[in-house]
Amino acid sequence: MFNNGAFGGAAKRYTLLYMELLKKYPENIFLIVNGHLYNQLVSIFPGIDTTNIFVIRKGKDVPASEAKQNTTFYSDHSPDPYETDKNTSLLRKIYWYYKNYFIQKKIFNEIEFLRMKHNIKVFTGVFSGGLPLVFYLNTKPGKASVIFANMDSWFSEVHHDINKLWYRKYYSFNYLMEHADYIDFLSPYIYEGVKKRNVKLKVDSVSVAPCSFADYSNCRPGDRAAFEIAFCARLEPDKNPVMFLEAAAVLHKKYPHVKFHLLGEGSLVYEIEKFIEVNGLAGAVNFRFHKNPPEIFARTSVVVSLQTGTNYPSQSLLEAMACGNAVIASNTGDTSMFINEKNGILIDLNTEALINAAEKLINNKNLAKDMGIYAAEFVLANHTAERYSGYFTDLVSKAYTKNFR
């Protein structure tokens, strides 16, 4: 699992999965990361067992004692792939192709060293972490099975003609999904989105997770004497944090006693800071990155999620629900799979709808409380580590059987 940007739900989910599986299979489960993600892990999970974590960084492992303890805002501005392609010469594209090829090949060689040393039979490549694994797909069967984990809804929403850009690359995401032993989709929405892009998926290689999960050990309701509303996500355009702030600005004037929390990091940090300053919201909005959001969710009554693609199954939403928060969520993608009239309010993705839903709960605290109680019961019964890890180990077993039995 590799990460060069803000620490998001996918990184958190698979780190928690690793920690869960490590309890059961301490000799058989390993986590391979890059240096940036390693620094994030030991900072956000200070007690994590690093024995079976290997760092791809200039050919050597980095001990936890040398990791940078840093969780400050991270601003990650990714260029538009279509514009980049349109404005790039053929020679530059050829250069990028071979540069990326050799980078991925070098990473693969480090992974291959670990495979031989620890007799690893199955790899799960989590999104970009799957790229160097394509070299296993081009070797004779027997070295390793490959599972590609696709948990990003944006992947199915990119430009309609982006296929031609990715198909040019030898180790593209499309190539992975077409040739991996199994593709692990986090939700039906992501799977359907990929199919619409005409990726040549092998039906018998597709697997859709039955649920997600979060670490609920710190999730419990606290003092809710004041009415507080939270938003927690990577601060990227598809998460719509600015829409949350626009609603907060309106609601603050009408309900000055209500407090708002905006938790996260990402490319919109500076835009958000400016919005808060210009609109005089410094005293009403708690804006910061938080390593342990349940500390905030314990005292909030409502959590808001406004993803353009799908809110299912957001890590922050699961944590907030487990803490007893009612939910206001954009009715997009698979969101209705776990948000309904019993635990929240589904809305159209616009500021007015958000304001109306928030007012409904601000003016009816008992309704918010009842929704929060049901939300906690729902996630604790359905979105558990035991259920997800059972699914995952079954998938690994199938991948192993496919090539080694």
C-alpha cells in the first residue's frame, strides 16, 4: 500500500485490516509501504507493531524510531490527466513512460526480494500499490497471486475518454483489473462504474466486499449538552467541504449556539482557511486535522458527508455513527445501502438541501438522538472487522488456491 498524499479512509481501512490479521496470523501477514505512508502510520497509530512492516525507500527499511512525527496539513494538487496529456509532447510521453517503468520495476525488485525472503504467495495491491505487481502478471505462473484492491469511487468518474490515456501505459490500472487473479471492489457502485468504462473485466475474478469496518474501540457517545455538527474527510473537491462551510455560515447566523467541526487535510486547506476568515467563522468552526476523530464525534450530534460519488462506506461516517451521530449525507452512489430514514437524512447535493436537513435536526434534538442510537446499533452489527477480515481471508485463500493447488 503506497501513499504520497493526505492520509485517507483507504489507508486507514487497510492499516486496520493489517492490524486485525496480525493478531491471527503473526507469521503470515506483511504490510509493504512507502516512506511517506510509514511516517503517517507511526504517527497516527503510535502503538502499531512495525515488525512485519517493510518500507520501500531507497532499498532499505526505516525503523519507527526514525519516522517523522508529523500530521500537519498536507496539500496535494493533482493535475488533470486529460489536460496533461493534451499539452504534452510525444517525446515527453515516451520519457515519462520509461521513467515510470523503471521506477515501478525498481519497486518490484524490492518486493520480489521480500517475496523470496518470506515465502509470500499472495499480494494485495491497494490502488497505486498494485502498479509494481503487474510484473508478476507477466511472469510464468507460480511466483505469486495478485489481488488488486479498488476502493476509490473517483476511478469510475474520470473523463469518459481517459481509457485511451491509461491503456497506453504498460502497467495501468486498467491492465491490473484485466489481468489480476482477483479484483476486490469495496462497493457495487465502484464495480458498476468501472464496467461502464468498458474495462475488460473477467467476471470470475470480481469480488465485492460485503461491508467495511472501522476501529470502534474509542467510539462511544459523550456529553452532548451543546449541539455540534461534524464534517470529516480528505479536503478534496469531490468531498465538498466548501459546501459544508457555506451551510455552516448560514446556520451560524440563525443558530449561533451551534458549533461546527471540519476535520481533515488536503488540497483545499488554504481555500477553507480563507473562507473561514472572510466569513468570520473562526469562533464557530473548529478546523484542523485530528488523529482520533471519535474524540470529536463523541460530543457531536450530527455528522455530514457530501461526497460526489458515494459516501459508502466512509471510515469517518462509520466512526461517527458508532459514536451515536445522526447522519446527513448526499444521496449518491451506494450511500443508501447504509443510510436511511432511521439513522439519517439523504439529501440532494446542494447547500440549500444541507441547510434544510441540518435545521430539521437542530430543531428536533430527540430525532437526532434517536437516529444516532440506531446508527450505532447498525454499524456495530453489520460493519465489523470480523466480518470483513473473514471475507478478505477467504479471498486470499481463493487467490492462493488458483495458482498453488
